[in-house]
Amino acid sequence: MTTVPTRRLFLSFLVLLWLGLFVTGCGISGETGRYSVTVINQHHHVVESGQTLIGNTVLIGGTLVLEEGAVHHGPVTVFAGDALISGQVMGDLTVLGGTAALTGTAEITGDVAAADGTLTRDAGTAVRGGITDEPNPVATLERSTQPRAPAERALWFLVGVTVMASLAWLTARLAPRPLRRAGTAATDFPVISGALGALVLVSALPLVVSMIFTLFLIPVAVIVLVGFGATVVYGLLATGRALGVRMIRRLGWALSPPRTAALGTAVLVVCLQTIGLVPFVGAAVTGIVIVVSVGAVFLTGFGLRGYRPPDDEIEEDSARGASA
């Protein structure tokens, strides 16, 4: 049986591990004493001369302008949109799409890497680290002109459902309480879980990308990706278990906890696969489920403790119920 001190040590280790990875990847000076993430997806954003932006900036749309004399502490990752940099970036610049232009007054203290999109550098641009400018670094795989046969698609669909249901059954047998706690957080507190899951995803993605472009951190990036993938699977299993509990209650069935988790997970995977056939809507629904599931896992410390809302919220709810 896991004792309370052991659980606390395990949670402390997880927190220290994630904080250590963030500090390693963000490249922010310890003198700032704070960290933030800025996500730009639309409109025109200007960091004027004399201003300082601290944290990790992710550009997925719109325009980012860093004027001459402006300072950005932390890495800049461009997935889409336009970035015009004339000031100083104290970190790495990674271009995975869109357009990034460095003027003659720009200074990049870290590495500059372009895996796709457009990267232009004027004469006089100061880059302290290495420069990797490859328009198509990933080899293009030859795609078959023949679509996958329906029988083959059905086979892979059944294999995926069976694997997930089996994992749910095994996890419910080995760790029933952690799975229940994480699933309860996902279904009872979806907004809080979704907010935390979105924060984790937004923070982890640029971190992993920056580590991939750093040669000696590639093994760490692989470990983080594997761990994050396991976290996503665990979150889906927990959400499937909670769904299974609600299903058997409505149907009046009597199933063991492992079978309940397997049934709920199988139904969840089938629903996500079916909705995924609808363009845009399927991807949005699947993304929301994954974000909420991941957030619930972190909210409960991987199920090692249950989540309870703050006492003031409980008191407010009690007061509202009494007044009603």
C-alpha cells in the first residue's frame, strides 16, 4: 500500500521534473523570477522599443512585431502567421510555418532553426547560436494512390478499440482508485480540467520543439513525448471508466470495475472515431476530450489524490442551496 509520505514524494518528484524541463527549454534568465506563455493566433501585436516580453511566445496566426530596442526573454516559436524581428530575442527562434523576417538590427542569442515556412535574414543580423535553415528537412513519404480498403480500416479500428479496452481493464485492476479519481475530475470538473490541460499543452509543445532542435536534448524530448503520450492514454482510460460507470447505472447492469472501465473506454473510442469522420467538428471534439482528460490527470496528481474545489466555492454553493 502506498503511504501518504510516499505519495507526497512522488508528487514532488513529478512537479520538480516538469519545472526542470520548463527551465531547461525556455532559456529564461533566473533573474526575472517569473515565467509566462504568450500565444498569438490573430490580430497585429507590437512589442515597442524599450518594452520587455518575458516567457515563451507561440505564434499560430496574426502578426508579431518586435521593434528595434525591444527585448524578448525566452524562445519564439512560429507555427503560422508573420513575425518581424528587429529587436533582441534572448532565446531560440524556431520557424515551423508561416514567415519570420530578421532585420539588420535583430539579435538572437540562441539558435535559429527553420523546418518549414519562410525565414529571411538581412545583412547585419546577429545570431549567437547555430543556424539551421532547411525548407524540407523531413523526407516526403510516397503515398499510395489507392485508398485503404474498408476491410483494412475496419480491422485497424477494431484493433484500436480492443487495445484501449484491454488497457482500461488492466489499469482498473492494478490501480482502481487513481483511475477513478482522475475520471471523476474529468467528468465533474470539465472546465477546470480543460483549462489546466490547455495550459499544459501550450507550455509543453514549444518546449519539446525547442529541445528537438537542440542536439543533446533530443533524448530528453523523446522521453517527454513518450511520457506525454502515456499521460494522454491514461487520461482517456480514466474518462472512459467514468463514462462506463454512468452507463451501467442508467442501464441497471452489474459489472465489475475492470469490465466497467473496459466498456466505457471502448464506447468512448468508438464515439471519438465516429465523430472524427466529420471534418473540423471531429477534430475539435477529440481535442476537447484529450485536453480535459490530460487536465484531469494533472489536477489529481495522476490519480494519487482526489480533487476538491476551494472551500469558498463549496460555501457559496451551500449558501445558494440554503437560500433556494
